[in-house]
Amino acid sequence: MAEPMLRDRSVLVAEDEYLVAEELEVELAAAGAVVLGPVARVTDALALLDRQPKIDAAILDANLQGEMIFAIADALTERSVPFVFTTGYDRSAIPKRFEHILSYQKPTDASALVSSIQRLIRNS
Amino acid sequence: MINATELLHRQQVLADFGQFVLDNDDLQAILTEGCRLIAAALNADLAKVLEIERERGTALVRAGVGWNAGIVGHARVQLDERSSEAHAIRTGEPLISADIEKEKRFTFPRFMREHGVVALVNVPILLPGREPYGVLQVDLREPRAFGQEDIQFLRTYAMVLGPVIDRMNKARDLAHTTERYRLIVENARDYAIVLTDEQDKITDWLPGAASILGWTAEEILGKPAEILFTPEDQAAGQPEYEVDTARREGKAPNVRWHVRKDGTRVFIDGQTTALRGPDGAVTGFMKIGQDVTARRESEERQQILVGELQHRTRNLIAVVHSLADKTARASKDLPDFKARFADRLRALARVQSLLSRLEDTDRVTFDELLSSELAAMDGFAERVKLDGPRGVRLRSSTVQVLALALHELATNAVKYGALSQPQASLAIAWRFEPKAADGIPWLHIEWREDGVVTSGKTARAIPSRGQGRDLIERALPYQLGAKVYFDLGAGGLLCTISVPVSTSTHEENSNG
């Protein structure tokens, strides 16, 4: 079996839909990653950021239970942590300052997200 | 040949008529007086003015003296080749018929004969620019040979009439136009119409502007038009930009929020047009706009709703996808998968139909959600004992996962639990706690199965409950912040679920 692509990489998952979060978790774990979270609320995500010195990448649902995730996105940018958005809204719901960030429209393909995260980590 | 006294008299008639015209602005009265004076001056009983009606090919007896009722304003003559009036109009020269009995060229209308007319003279009336208006006609009841002096007198008279008629008609048209203009601007209350000078200071403030924007004319005349713009647009230089664009290109769109006197905002869909003087220089601006606030707001609302719908649909597909994935992992074979998956899809569909019936600020209530789930368990619902208040409102974002959890509980009860054994019972109780220790309202649900006999067979089936149990024990806390207790005791399942519920109506429907 090939070396898991994300061995020992810490990936933050913010997604408020349990079933979707769980699927991502399974997929990331299968690729060898350490899943941080998943979290369903912005406050939980912020708390996790404070606790975790090592974050290699993140998958951020743009809207967590009605709250936009952009504070987390800003914090990750500051820490130079690469991330992608997932969203049920149009691309236009994402502020201009994040226009270089990849944004995956829901429903997303978990394995495609995992490869995207792997590329981001490799290039960072 | 007329004598000097008579000549003087005719000059007096012209002077009197001139005087009358100066003192009157009613064309009908002037024409009638004109007929009266000319008839008197020529010792005739009858005189009239005929006005051409081009579209009908006729001339109408517009005014006259000596005629029976029903002639003036009503009688018409045909302007054909047998008409003396048409002939006079065509040639532009007076035309005398000294005795109509002997007249071979023309035929005469019946009403003329009925009035005993035997001689007449037609004098064309020309408007400025020599445009024919009609004829002045003097009618006599005995044959008369009109002299050159008569003709000259009539011609002078008709030449005075033409400009008088023309002035009256123009004044009438102008008054009509002015009145129409006044009616339009005063009634166009949905349109703000504002004129400004070259510096864009307000010079005209029409009633529509007052009713849409709130200021009276007295309050706003002389003020710069930029005070109608929002502070944001003013700071961005939008008023100047608009005026500059209109100056350069003739007009500029003005489609934006504006500010009313009371500070509220109104969305105007309009245009600024540069007004130019005869030398082409811009003398000011005209701003016309319609209040489309209601339309604008409904469009914005529509856009939000479409966005929400799209979001909800995408999320739903994501959930279906994950559900399929999860169900597949737990299924023995394809028929097993098919049965489980179809069953869960139906539960999802029921929630969607509950949600889609909602108005904006409505919420699905817990009892509605529960009865929709129980109604789907045909035949079993009447065995369930229900106890709890109606009308506990659920946040829309919580409804779907809660429904899936209830569905798992119900499915398991039918397959392995209380509803699979006749002696066993199921009671669902719930209560609403408006203000828990944390200050927010909670809903407490208790699912209690009793009298279930655990045989070896059901015990072996229990591991397969893992999947539904996972949804209850993990998804509810994760997604809703719920507190869950799940215990498969000797007599059956006891499951309690406590969910924070929002009472506010403005909370977001969305998640994800």
C-alpha cells in the first residue's frame, strides 16, 4: 500500500452538518491525517485555533450555523496555514480578500477535497 | 357709389370691432360680434363665419347673426366644386352671387333658401401665412349688386379677422398645453421631478418630489441637489459625477438610494438630463425619477430567498450523499442498502415538505415534526403514548437532523423494540423549559420503551442499531449542542434528548 498522502498532517475541519463532517473525517483519516475537530461552530473553531500550535491545513465551511467563518480564515492566513472553503452559497458570498482561496461548491467530493489539501500542503 | 357718411360709418364699424377684440378673449363672442357689425354695416339681415373642417371636407357655421336656432354650431356646407364657399377659399378672392336663382356655377344649401337668401358674398378668411381658415359670408334676402367699396370693406374686415382668430387659437392651445402640463406634473406623484440650475442648485420642486422626498418646495429651493444623495454617495463624489456625466453626454442614469427629509431612504430609478440654452450652453439639469423602493426591496428579498434555497438544496444533496455513504458502509448487501436508504430518504423528504410549507418567520414545531414521523409508521402510531405541549418552535437549522434522529428511534422501535412486541409499550414525553440555567430555552424529549423482552435473536440484532445510535448520540450533540442519554435497559430503550431551541424569529435559517 502506498504511503498515506497526509501522514501525521493536522487538518482542521469546520463543518456544521454532522454527516458531511463525519464523511470528511473518515476520508482524511484514511489518508493518514490527524483531524482537528471537526467543529460545528465558529467559537469552537476559534478555541481550537488557540489550543493548537500545529495546523497544517484546514477545510472551512463558509457558513457555520448562520455565522460566517471569515474570522477563522483571517487567523489562518496570519499563521500562513493553507485552507479551502466549502460552501452551499455562490462564490460571491466569499469576500474579495479571499478570492485566491479555492472554494468548493457543496455537495463536495470528500476525496477531491483531500487531494486538494494534499497539494496545498506540498506547495506551502 | 356710397356717400361720405356711409364711408365714415364703415370706418367706425372697423374701429368698434377692433375695440371689441381688445376687450374680449372669447373667440365665439368675437366672431358673433363681427357678424353683427358687418351685417349692420351692409344693411343685411344675415351674416355668418364658416370654418373649414378639412377631415370632413365641409365647413361649419361657426358663428352668425339672423339665423334660426340649430344653424350656428350645427349646419355645414359641402366644400365641393359646386360650393361658392370652396371657390372663394380656393381663389383667395371675394366671390359675389348677386342672385342665387340665376346662379349657374353653384348650388346652395337648403337652409339658405329656407332663410330666404337670394344674394350673398363670400370673403375668404386667411390666417397668417395665407392658410385658409374659412369664409365670412354676408347673406341678403333681395338681389343686390355689391359694389367695389363693399368688397374692399369686406376684404379689410376679413383681413382683421384672420390674425384675431389665429391669436385666439394659439392662446387656447397654449392654455390647453399649460393645463395639461400642470395636470401631469401635479398628478405624477410617483415621479420626483426636480430642476436645478447650472450649479445644480434646486430651482423647481414639483409635487411628486415633495411627496416622495418629504421636503416642501419652500424648504428646499436654492439648496444643492446633492443633499438628496446618501452620505456614502456624497462622500464618493457621486452627485458631481452624475452632473458631469449629464453635462458631457446629455444625460446620466440616477438609480440609487436617496435620502428623505426625515432621514429614511428611498430607492429612485431615474435620470439626470442636462438642459441647454439656445446657445448650447448647459443652463441646468432636470432630474426625473420613480420611487421603486418596494420593488427594490422585494427584489433584494427574492435574491436572498433564491440564495437560501440554493444553499439549502446543496446542503441537502451533501447530506443525502453522506447518508448514502454511511448507509452503504453498514449494509449487508444491495437489497439491505436499498431498503435502509429509501427509508431514510423518505424521512428526509418529510422534513423538506414541512420546511417548504413555512412562511418566512414561521417555524416547524416539535409536535408537528413528531406527528409527521409517526404518521409515516403506518399502523404503529396508535400504540405510542404522547405527552407534551404543542407549539414548541424549532430552529429551522435543527429540524432536519432532529427528524433523522427521531426516525432512527422509530425504525428501531418497529424492528427490534417496543413496537415489535405486542406486550411492550412506547411513551414519548416532552417539555419546554423557557429559561434553563444557561439563560436559553431548552426542549427536553424522553423516549421510553417498556416491557420489551430481550431474546437471543434481538440481542444479536442490537449491534446493527449502531448506525442509528451514532446519529442520535453523536450528530445531535455535534450539530445542535444537544445533551443525549441513551440506555438499552432490560425492559427496552430509554433515550432522553435535550435540545437548545431559539425563541427569536430573526435567527438565521441557514447553516453550512
